[in-house]
Amino acid sequence: MKLYKETLENTVKQETFNDFNTSYNSSFFLFPKSSGVYDLLDDFHKRFVAIRGYRGAPYKNGFLIMDVDTSKNISENLNWIRDNIPVLKELLSIHISVP
């Protein structure tokens, strides 16, 4: 959730991204393959990495300069992440207490 929030605010700290990576990689060992947790986190990881790839894009007057396809890609990834957070919470709730 912290990484998603920082991504929306375009304030992602390296520490936050590293924490997500650690949790994502650990999930491979912590949850059974059949749980789907690792596979879903893998999808989250790919989308966060894709979004992060645009961080070096140029800015003008505080706005990111990008073409329509890039903008659409970022938007689709953010929407997918938003829509799948409840799915992840549901998968995790079977194994741990999730607020």
C-alpha cells in the first residue's frame, strides 16, 4: 500500500521500493504456490517496475512529458494495481491477519 500511495504521489523512495521487493521475493518461500500470492505479487512487481521506468522522463512546468501511449500504459498499470489490491488482501487474509 505504501508503494502504491507513493507511486500515485510520484514520491517513491528507494527504501519503499526495496521493502516491496524484499516482501515480494520472500512471498515465494512464505506462501504455497497454490495460494496465488506470489503470482499476484509478481504481476504487481512488473507493473511497478514499468511505472518506475518512466521516472526519468522529462518534466515541464511540473508535468511529465510523455506520449499518449506511455500515458495510457501508466494509467492502465495504476488502474490494474488499484483494482487488484482487494484481491491481494483476500489471498493474504487466508494466511495472515490483514487490516
